[in-house]
Amino acid sequence: MTASRLLGAVLILLAAAAAFSAQSLVVPFAADPLGPRGFPTTVAAVLGVCGALLLIPRGEPFAWPERRLAPWLLVAAMAGYALLLAPLGFLPATALLAGLVALVFGAAPLPALATGVGTSLLLWALFDRLLDLPLPRGGLG
Amino acid sequence: MEALAALGGGFAVALAPHNLALALIGCVIGTAIGVLPGIGPLNAIALLLPFCLALKLPPESALILLAAVYYGSGYGGRITAILLNMPGEPSAVLTTLDGHPLARQGRGAAALAVSGVGSFLGATLSVVLMTFLSVPLARVAVAFSPADYVALIAFALSLLGAVSDAPAPKAWAAGCLGVLLALVGVDSGTGVERFTLGSLELLGGVEFTVLAIGLFAIGEILLLAEQRVRAEAAKLGGGRGLSLRELAACLPAMLRATGIGFVIGVLPGAGASVASALSYTAEKRMHGTDGRFGQGDLRGVAAPETADNAAQIGNLVPMLSLGIPGSGTTAVLLGALLMYSITPGPLLFAQRPEVAWGLIASMYIGNAMLLLLNLPLVGLFARLLLVPASVLYPGVLALSFAGVYAVSNSAFDLLLALGFGVLGWWLRKLGVPLVPIVLGFVLGRMLEDNLRRALALSDGEVLALLHSPVSLALWAMTAAALLWPLFRRRAA
């Protein structure tokens, strides 16, 4: 199965889910003729048709794109950041994230540490000192 | 001249010291992100939008800043294209064809100068056209009924498939995804919760900045982490500079490119990439015998760069006058205005002249600033290419999250932005264009609201959508745009 056809199948499932979920929307009294259901159902139908069109095999098979571990490391680091930002505070959390991203992009450990610390200090100076925008202070305040 | 009087009012806004400073900051940021591969105007504006909101900039100042980043990026993309043979922006692809050979021959400085002048000329002449065309276009659109608007938005969305490089069903599917995302939250018309999956945080809908930063900034970095490409820069220094005679020889090409670029830009759906490709091809056809196109012809640099900037400005015309963005970046600018509760469209020029005319006036000033910045400082901007990926991308990523957090103060939105980032990364890998998602997102609610109004006026009679000549013509064009990909595939 080519990636393109798998995408088509996923889109059809998504369209079906959206259309199904739209049918449960009810308004006690009909204020306007369209209601909350009509438009999402129509859009879901169009999405489903697009998905079906992708199922038709085309000239050249669309190969699976290359897969590597690096982006998933980044995803894990970012998810950790979202959860740790408030408890740790902006400076340590951001230094940790930026340092990890630098490692993923091929920096050696020491430069990565410098990038992490530098990035977080720079952004902190920009947001907190210069622009006076709220950042989480965390335990280190 | 009514337009000139209004423009005068606009200059009063644009010349205020803080707005001048914002335009300059925008121009510098715009050129810089144009230079850097992997960060385009779309991500940059998405990243700056939270700052505008958090700093409570008035809407006209925010728009002046964000628009300067937008048209400034058209000046930066060429630097990377010429020196690295790698387009800093998608619309600079054609610039590489002659620009990089010129740089290899030691004439990089001349190529940069001629493209800088071309960018300025294309942008400024287009702003002049915009000054006189926007209000007449808005007047036409004032007479549009809700049914006409439904047809216009449907046409704009159908064009996505016709002009996209990707297979049409993928572009349309992306547009539908954007529309469905726009429907998440409490429906303004009926008060019903839609697609919230029971989450309290989603009751207010998906925040536009979260979607744009996630899809474009975070998604791009995930893609870059997977690919890891880095090219070697050609030397800038040495070689003859640009002579006046050479510049004069390029002038006709620049004027033609301005015309092509502006017209293509005004059409919804077709963007700067199409314009620069068309104008390059046109010049190559005209000078096929006497030119050295492909081996380093200055006109081959001037034409696409001029058309690129002219189209960028042209893209703003339907966004301001009709409220229909013609490209992904103008969709983000429209989203920015919507976050300020300003709806661009026919009434904008009458109701918020300081926003509409302030922006137009600031573009005259901004383009002059860009020319002055770019001619002497081009070497400084080119230095940005020396910043290693392992320093640049951690900064961009941290800035993305800090920006999302500054607007929403919620860990939920950080995770949502990450989710959109993963979505954008995977869709890109699967060859699904992302621009239709933002277009669908900003147009989706507008489409439903107008549909609702049209059907309320007609008491639910669906055929009333076809009653006016304008809507009939637009539906016919929509049908043509939907069928076009079939013929295109046969021809290819």
C-alpha cells in the first residue's frame, strides 16, 4: 500500500468521524435554517471525496518518506518542556530544551550547553526585561 | 483625487515615530528570515503575532510590523538563492538559475544589487497600483450579498487545487481540514459545542497563533531534523559591481515582471512562486537567442525577483479589499487582523482607514528602507548564513514555545502546538501542502457565517445561492477550477 493511499484511507475515516460527530449536534429551537450540523457535514463529505480520490492509484507509486529517530527525540523533548515549564520555571526548562535541540542538530555537548543557556537567557531578557511579558518563574524565581 | 487624500491620512499614521520604528524592525527581521532557509515569512509572522497581542500594539502598528516582515522577506530570499544556490523562500527558486552562476563567476555583488533594485521597483510600483485599485475593488465588493460571498470563498478554496504543486485532492483535503479546525469550539450561530472532544480548553476554539506556529515553525524544524541539509556558500566579494548600463538593460524586464507579478498576485490562490516562474519564462522566451539565460544573465535575476515582490504586494489587495487572502502568508495577516476583531473587507477602508491606509503608506516607506538596508548591508545579512543549524533552530523552537505561552499561559496550548507541529511534519512528508490549511482555517468561519446569512435571507431555499449574476459567474469559475486538475494531468 502506498503512502498516498493510506493517507486517503485515513482522510476518509476522519471525514466519517467528523460527519458522525456532527450528526449528534442538536439545537433545542431552530433559530436559523442552516443549524450547527449542515456545514460541517458538507465539509466532511468533501474531505471524504478527496480521500477517495487519493485511493485511485496514480502513475508513479509514492514511496514511504525517510524515517529517522531525530524528530521523535525533539517531539519528546518538546512534550517534556510543555509539562515541566510551569514547575521548573522558564530559565531552566528552556535551557534544557534548547540544549537538547542543539544536540539533535549535531552540536557537541559543550557547545550545546552554551546554546541552551544562551538561548534561555536571551529570550528571558527579551520577554521579561525588555517587553515585560509573563513567563513562568518556577521554583527558582 | 480621493485616494491621494486618504493616502495622506495614511502617511500621518505611518510616519508616527513608533510606527516608523516598527516598520524598520519589520524590514530587518523580514530580510533576515528571508535569508535563513527553514524560516519563512509565514513562520516569522506567526512567531511575532503573540508579541503584538501581548504588548497590546494597536492594530495598525501590528499590521505595519507584520506586513514589513512579509514584504521584507522578498528581499532576503534572493541572497540565499544567489550565494547558496538554495532558495531562502520558495518563490526564489527561479532566482537560483541565473543568480548562482553569476555568483560563481564572481559577479555575486552585481546579481544582488540588480535583484535588490528589482525588488524595490516591483514592490513600489505595485503599492502605487494598490493605492488606486483597492477602493474601487472594495466598492464592487460592498454590493456583494452573503450568497455572492459564499460563491467567492468557494472559488478561492477551489483554486487551491488548481494552482498547487501538489495533487489537487491533497490540496483540497488540506483546505477541508483547515475549515473543520476552524469549527472547533462553541458555534457562534447556535451556541452548540462542536468537535471539542469534551475538552474545556477547546471551547473557545483553536487559537490561530497556536495553529500557525505549530504547523509551520515547529513542523518545519521537525522536518529539518529529519533531513539535515546544509550547503556551501559562494563568496560574495570581488568582481565588478553593477554598472548603470547593465541596470538600464534590465529595466524593461523589471517593468514587465511588475505587471505579471501584480496581476498574478491579485488573483486569489496564485502566489509569488507562480509569478516569478512566469516572468522568468517570459524573459527567456523574449531573449532566447541573445541572452545567456541559465548561465548567468542579469535579466534572469531581475525578472523573477521583481515579479516575486510585485506579487507579494498584489496578494495584499484581495486580502484588504475583499477579506479573501490570496496566499498562506496573507492568510496569516488576515488571521492577525481577526484576532484584533477587525474584519478586512469592503468596509475596512471606510471604517478603519487608519489600518488600511496606514498599512499602504507604510509600504512606501518600508520598501525605501529595504532598498537602503539591502544595498550596503547585503554582506551583513549574508553573514547570517554562517549561523550553524545547531544554534539557530534551538532558538527558533524556544521562541515558538515562549510565544505560544505568552499569549495563552497554558501548558495545554503548548501541547496543542506540538500536536500541530507533528501533523504539519507528517503532512509535508506525505506531500500534503500546508498553506490550504491556514486558508481554510481563516475562510471557514467566514464561509459558514455567510452561508447562514444567505440561507436566513432565503428562508432555507438552497437555490437562492445561485440567484445573482455575480454568484452564478463565481460558481461557474469554481466548477472550472475543480475540473482544471483533470486537464492539467492529461497535458503533463
